[in-house]
Amino acid sequence: MKRKADAVATPEPKRSKNPEAAYCDAEPQRDGDGKPIWPASFAAIAAAQAFLRDWYGTSNGCLWSADCSGSAKSGERTLIVPDKDADGLDAGVVLHRTLLLLGHKREEIAVHLPAKHATIHDESEREAMQAKDPKYIIVVDQGSREAPPVVDSKETRSLIIDHHLSDKFPKDTTVSPSGHA
């Protein structure tokens, strides 16, 4: 027997709560001349460049020139922690391939995806990341909120690369591009 069209219940949407204003609608911070700071302040970009120079083992700016010779520091584990959405995963793949092109060995790069319904700020996720014993952690498309350090290790350096507008980040973390410090 066929059902009548009016007897079929309309399913409820999976997400019923109203989303907050999109981060794209937020007013960006401005420099002393009133110009928007985008994609980041010069200080945030310089901090990210310093992080990458330290990771790469160079101070001569070779990362930004075509004749860069040398390779990534050997034996120093790098952990990539992308968000699980489309832009986070895509950015994680681009980052992974970039690290390989810069000379990092494949076995020295690890990836950590937080568990379903978890964030990098959950204690279980912080412990799972630390268990991989990284020297460098690069968090992509997430992490832009005030929190404890990404992991509890003074030897591990963390970089957050995120397009979400925020002025608060985990303690002891380098931030780019949305960091406005």
C-alpha cells in the first residue's frame, strides 16, 4: 500500500540550534592607520616564519627564496593536527606535502585527528598528541581559543595556522595567520 504524501512526516534537521554570527561577519582588527589586518599582523607572520626557520634549521631566509639548499632537521618528529572538515583536511595534506618537499623524512611526520566530538583542548587529545613525542606540532584550521598549551612539554613547539578570527589562543603557542598579537 502506498502512503499518502500528506501522511509522510518531514524529518527534523540534524542541527536544530541557530548558528551564531559567522566569523566572516566579525569586524577585523585594524592597524594604526585604520587598515584591516589581514591575513595577519606582520608580527604574527614573522613569528610563524621564525617557527618554520627553527624547524627547517636556517636563519638566512632560505625558506623564502628559490635557491634554498639544505633539508629539514633530521630526527625531529613533526605532528600535523588538521581539523576534520574539508578545509582542514585539505590544508593538512598541503602542509604534509610541503614538509616532504622541504626535506622532512616521511617517517618523521605524524598526523593526529582528534576523536569524534573532541577538540585538541580535551585532556585526552592533549595526552594522545604528547604520546607521539613531537618536537613540533602544527595545528591547522582549529585551536583558536584560549586554552592551556597544546601539549604539556617545554621541548615541544606549537604553531596554529587558522583562518578563524580570534584574539585568544592556547598558551605558549605561535599563531598565524589570524593571530593579531
